[in-house]
Amino acid sequence: MRFDFTEDQHEIKRTAKDLLASRSTLEKVREAAEAGEYDAALWKELGELGWPGVAIDEAHGGGGLGYVELAGLLEESGYALLNGPFLATALCAAAISEAGSDGQKDEWLGRLASGEATGAFGLVGQVVPDGASADVVVVADRESGEARLLTGQGSLEGLDSIDPTRRYGIVEGGLPDGEPMPGDVAAAIDLGCVLTSAELVGVCGRALDMTVEYVKDRKQFGRPVGSFQAVQHRCAQMLLSTEGARASTYFAAWAADADRDRLPEAASLAKSAASKAGIEVTASAIQAHGGIGFTWEADVHWFYKRAQLDAAFLGSSAEHNRRLTALVSP
Amino acid sequence: MDLTFSDQEIEFRDELRGWLDANRPGEEPRGDQDAAFEFRKQWQRSLFEGGWAAVHWPQEYGGRDASLMQSAIFFEEMGKADAPLPANALGLILAGPTIMAWGTEEQKERFLLPILSAEEIWCQGFSEPEAGSDLAAVKTKAVRDGDDWVVTGQKVWTSAAQYSKWCMLVVRTDPDAAKHKGLSYFLMDMEQDAVQVRPLVQITGEAEFNELFIEEARVPKENVLGGEGDGWNVALTTLMNERSGLGFFLQTRLRLLLDRLVEDAKANGRIEDPVVAEALGEMHVRTETLRFLAYRGLSIIEQHGQPGPEGSLTKWLWSETNQMLTQLAVSVCGPAALTEGEAWAHDLLRSRGNTIEGGTTEILKNIVAERVLGLPRK
């Protein structure tokens, strides 16, 4: 057993972190959020590097790696709050891989893998990350197990959410008109949970790092506020929540690649842990930053807002907890 | 990332399962502490005869040279089989490895085998009334008299002391040295009149722990472990072993408890209540997260040679979850669960000790903040 990335997987993750640290700084995230636009040049570069297609099979123009590698990249994109439709496109590609017909796969997977097309994925009645701007959208219904593939930008209504770092759309009413999808819709949703959890783990990791750095530096009463036990214990709790979400998410990513029987449980474990951690850790980050953390000027609020949207997406912690109980007690 | 066991690990697990099938531990007697201890002693003898008493010990001392992962598997399987902890758990987990690390050849020869066979039971004399979380504050003192040390003082929270032949004792041998430096680590014979054991009745009504009153007890100089003045470092070796492997046992126990609660909630229909279903699901998440963290912690030690943050987090998460789970059980099962003699009532009360014993949650948070996150001390 090796409950850790291999050297190659670590290398992919490290390279991603370095790239985003220089290309997707928080200044850029802020500019893009305030302008309401993504960094198109960065997206092109990520497409050339093969990020959106890392888990798509080689026959469809992907990298042929797995969901573990994709989760590693998504953790880093969450850490950087990457301003581009990476999560949404990866979710859409995963959904088409699982639930799409051969024709749908042939038509879309290669273009999504290269970044030439962008995608989105979501559930009926819910908010969909990058749903309004994507070239192809998959909308699924967990109840009926059906899904539709919608093509053409603007197939979903846009929505101004509290998170301006990302464009959102909304699916109102029931299943929209579109191409039916014949494959495994439940697996597509579970994969979506795993991948969103990976982003949340990155969001938590960054909120924690920013907080630790801040409380070491900020002085009150003549000493760093990070030397006060009340602040220390808050930070320790942030670490426990983050590491718990991380371990559950890595397990789920592994199950997505290697043990599909355990994917439904693993996906709910991960999404429950990561949603709860995302909300708590980013809220704690604001509190530990004090008054400055409540200002638009400081960057912590972007993480709090992303965590709120991600936590609600594809089922909250509470919904996944109930699903887990139903799974062990049918 | 590979979360499957290796062939050797599976072979190890299957051999253990085969042995467990042929040697079921049976039901631990409830309500009679002496009988329960005797039962656990028999269980350890049976483990010893099968060669399973201390898989993590080196082969030359009767162990199996088990890897960290095999050791984890051992404790998981024991937990799943609902096996009791061996009577001499403190000897096997704490005293043995500490003696192996610091002992002379004579000490290893003298002490290790009877630990393994449960012939000699061990207890741990670290905490004192004025030295709980702050171990370096111990006051129990020892003065030299010829070839012996003469020990006077008081220890507390000493589990199994009434059954013990030996005690791992931290004492102050140099009152003038700085706090940590004046300590030594003794292997004290409990069978002498100068050592009085008084049971400490806890909130469950049981007495797992004791107070030790030591009035001029004698410890021959051959029974100093490490050198005079090395007590702090020897004690750290003991404490580092405290959470090894055992966490997996506790995790599987927690999972069995959760399964029992789900069964209870199904039986009384409360599982239909979405609030109850949600709360049970949260316990499921915490329990499985604990297992993932524990395995991840082991992998990281195996890959990098040193522990990541997970080790400090598992005891904290386990103890809190055990408290939350037993509280939820009371809410799911209603006031009947609070009846004297009920398993849930006992587990609820016992769980209050979990966030105190073996390092309070407050101390664990301090350790995480300072040593893992690098936050400044005042």
C-alpha cells in the first residue's frame, strides 16, 4: 500500500504548483474577477500542456493518465484559484467519458482534452460552474439517472453568484432538451464529487497557508497573534479538517481509477469531508485575519466564496451524509 | 497511489485470520474486573503460543519483524475480531520497545520474554498529581544508597498497577539539575511493601487506573534504564511508541460501534429521521477519515522516514469522534441508553476520558500548532 502520490505524480503536482504560482497569482485572479473575464492565454497554455485531458483516454486525444493525476492538478488549481474553466471542463470530460455515446465521445473528448472547447457539468435545478460560457454542457438528474448533452454557448442561463472568480450558469426546471446520454450517469456524478473535492482540498490548503503566514507576522500586544493559544488551536483545527478532506479525497480519486465498486461511498465520503472542511477552514481564515480579513482588499474572501459554491455543488455535506447512511443501510 | 495491500501483506493478514478463526478470543467477562484481566491474560498467552503476541518486535526477541503496515493490519484484524487488548499491552507496546532501545544485554535478557508471555505484567509510572501534561515536572525523587536507589513519591493514572510486577518509573535523581535533565528512568519491582496501590474509581464506577504511593522503595542500580539523568530521553521513546499501531485497533473498534448504532437506529426506526440519518453519516465520514489518515500517516513514514502531520491528528480525531458517537447513541436510543449497566451508558461515560488520556486534546493542538504549522511559542 502506498497512500501517497508516486514520484511521477508528485512531479506533475509540483510542476503545476510552480506554473500557477507565476501565471495565476492572486493579483491576476482579482483582475479577472473584477473584469468578469478569464485569462484566455493561460487557458491556451494549459490546453497545450494537456491539463484538461489528463484523465481522458489516449484514443480520444487525452493523456491516458488517471483521476489521481487529475485530482492532483485540481488541488493545485484550487490552491491558486485558477482563473479559467479547468474544473468545469474536466467535469464535463469525465461525464462524457462515463455517460456519453461513442458518437458523443468522438465529437467532444478530443476538443475538451486540447482545451479547444470548454465544457461544464451540473445537476438539474442547480448552479453549474462555467455553465453559461461552455461550448458543451452535461446536465444530469440523480433521481432518474438520466442526462442530457447541450451544445453551443449560452445553452444555460447565466447567474451572478457571490463568487466572481468563476462564471456560473443555472439549470432551472427539469431535465433540459438535449441529446440523451446512454452511459453510467451515477458514476459521472460521483466522479464530479471527487474532482470538486480535490479543488476544495486546494482551497483549504491555501486558506490555511495564508492564515499561518499572516498570524506569524501580525503582532498585537507586542507578540505575533499566532503565539496566542486561541489562534493556534484554530489553526490546528484548520489543519485537521484539511488533512481529513485530503485523505478522503485521495482515497476517492484512487477508487475512481482502481476500485469502482467503492466509488459511490468514496465519492460521498470525500464530498462530505471536503465540503465541510471548505466552509469551516475558509471561514476560520477570515476570522484569524481579523478586520483585514473582512475587507474586499484582502484575498481570503475569494477562497471563502469559492468554498461556498463548491460545497453546495453536487450535494452538500448534509446530503452526502444522508446518502452514506442510505448506502450502508439500504 | 496504490491502496491495495501487497502480496506479503495479504499473506500476513490471511495467516493471522486463519489463526484467529482457530483461536477465537471468546467473550470478555463484564462487570468483574479481576476476571476480565485474567481473561486478557489468557488471551495473551494464547497469542504468545501462536507467535502473535508482539508482531512488531524483532524476531530475536520473539516478534515477527512486522513492518509498520503489517502491524497496522494486525491491530485492524484484532479490532475486527473484537479481540480484547492483551493483558500486558503496556509491556508489549511501551516497555518492551523502550528496553530494546535503551537496555543493556542483561536487561533485555531479563525482561523481554516475560513481557511477551504475560508472565510479568507492566505498568507506566509517569504522571503525578502535579505532573500531568507537564511530564518534566515530576517530583518523585530517588536518592542513592549503596548499590540501590531509594524512591519516594506518588504516581497517578497507573493502569493495571494492581496486576503489575514491574513499573516504568520516571523519577528525579538530581534535584539541582534543570527540569528535564535531572530525571532517570527506573524499572521498579512493584512487589514490595514500600509500594502501595490504591484504585482510582473513575466516572464509570470502574477502576482501570490507580494511585501509587511510594515510600522508600528500593531499585537496584542494574534496573536503571539508559544512564542516570537520561530519563527524559528514555521516556520520549516510550511516548513515541504510545500511539503506534494501536490507532488502527481503536479505529476498527469505532467502526464496530458505529455499525452497532446503525443497527439500533434501524431497529427502532429512528434511521428514517433525516436528522438522524445525517448525523450517522457524519460519524461514518469521521470514522473512515480516521482510517484514511492513519494509513496515509504510515505510508508517509514508510516513504519519507519521518512522520507527516497525520500522526498527531489521529488520536485527536478518534477521541472526539468516540465522544460524538456515544452522545449520538444516547440521542438515537433515548433515555433507556442511560440505564446503569447499558453498554451505551458505559461507553458514553468512558469516552469522556478519551480526550484526556495519552495527551489531552489541548496539548495535541499545541503540538500541531507549534511543531507542524510552525507557529511561534510565546
